[in-house]
Amino acid sequence: MSKDETPDQAPEATLELAPVELLVCATCRSSVQEQTDPEAARPGALLSAALSEKAWPDHVTLREVECLSNCTSGCSVAIRGGADRWTYVYGNFDGANDADVLHEGAVKYASTPDGVVPWRERPVHFRKNCIARVPPLNLPD
Amino acid sequence: MSKDETPDQAPEATLELAPVELLVCATCRSSVQEQTDPEAARPGALLSAALSEKAWPDHVTLREVECLSNCTSGCSVAIRGGADRWTYVYGNFDGANDADVLHEGAVKYASTPDGVVPWRERPVHFRKNCIARVPPLNLPD
């Protein structure tokens, strides 16, 4: 390609980011909310509904999933994306009330190739409520 | 294929199981052990060494990994394997003392196509110390 044909784009625009999935546990009854009505909508369902109203990058998909086995720290989400990213599980979300902070943290995650957002840039909720993380499928040596 | 060419094999023998990785966090200092000597071998390293002495199915790989961000319930492991299996994170292992129970649970996990071992067949430690699980990449609808 000659110099004249080189696209005039910033490096960010040419970076190919793997698709990301934000998985919201729609099963559990939150430990941070009193659930006196067993028929009431579950916190994860409320969180998921609030998240679906947000603007997301094209490569992010939002899905409700069944139990993430993190019931003592629900409601919970898992976020993953491609063979080079770490998978993170975060907990203790207060239903729809935490949609903004989760959106912020998930968009930052989705902007990285490896899923590792610098510590100081993570929302405080993410720093304090990381339940676990799992290494990328393409494990660094 | 004619009837005569049909291999005379039990269904189990023809079941192709995806490779499994057992990832042992070698970073954290266990919360279940007093670590008075900062230079002492870490529980995850001791657990990993003990596991490496065990007999494993050919499709199971054991690896030490860095922090699984489950430090309050260390030492920890993650187990995963292929696009159809759930990934599980287990914690609160007492170093090499729990190598047998982890081996038992991991071998059972590796024998399943989806990673879901029936509840009653899981080691008690697995039942009581599941930190989180993440759905398969091939999410059921």
C-alpha cells in the first residue's frame, strides 16, 4: 500500500476488538435487598432491563443467564469476550440502581484487548466487589 | 455405513470430551492458613505440586496461574474446558491437604460434556466452596 492509500485514522479506530458478552444472573434473590414478596421481580431482571436501555458499543451483547453460583453476593454479572480477555465476575449489585456503574465498567472492559482495566479507572463498585476472575483462554506464558 | 461396519463400542467409548484446564492460583496467601513466614511456599504452589503427582485423564491439563481475584477465599482454582462446559471457581483450599478432594472433583468435572456434575456426586468441599460459575461459551437458549 502506498503512503497515499494509508487510511487517515487514529490507531484506536483500526483496533479490532473481540465481541464482549455481559451476562446478568437473572435467577438469584439479592442479598442486599429485602425480598418480602416472592413474586416480585428479581434484582437481576431489573438490572438487566435497565441495562438494555443504555447505549452500548456494537461489539457488546447483553444477556440474562441462570444462576452464577454467587448467591451470597448477588445480584451478579459475568463479563467476558474472546480468547485474549480475562473473564470477571462482579457481585452485590443493587438491581437497576447500579445500572449506571455497571454500564461504565463494562464499556471500559470492552475497550481493552485483554479485559484488564487499570485499577484506578475501574468504578469503585468493581474494585470492591470483584468475586473472581478467570484467565484468558490464550493464557500468557 | 452398513450394519456390519458399525463399530462395536459402548456409547461411552465414542464420546469425545473437550480438553479441560485446571488452573491453580499460585499467587495468593491463603486465608485459612497462618502465614508467619513471608518467604514460605504459598498454599497454591503446594497444592499445585501435590496435584501434579496425581494420575489425570489425558484430556486434563494442570496449570499454575496468577491471581484469580478471590483472595478472601484463597487458595483458589478455576476449572474449564471447551465451549460447552460451565467454568467453575472454587476456593478455600488448604494447600496440599486438599489435593485429594480437588482431584476427585476435577476428574468428575472432566468426565462431563457440560461441566455440571450432579450435586450429590460433587465433593462436599465443592458444594460448600463454589465461588462462582460462568456459563459455557455455547450458551443454551
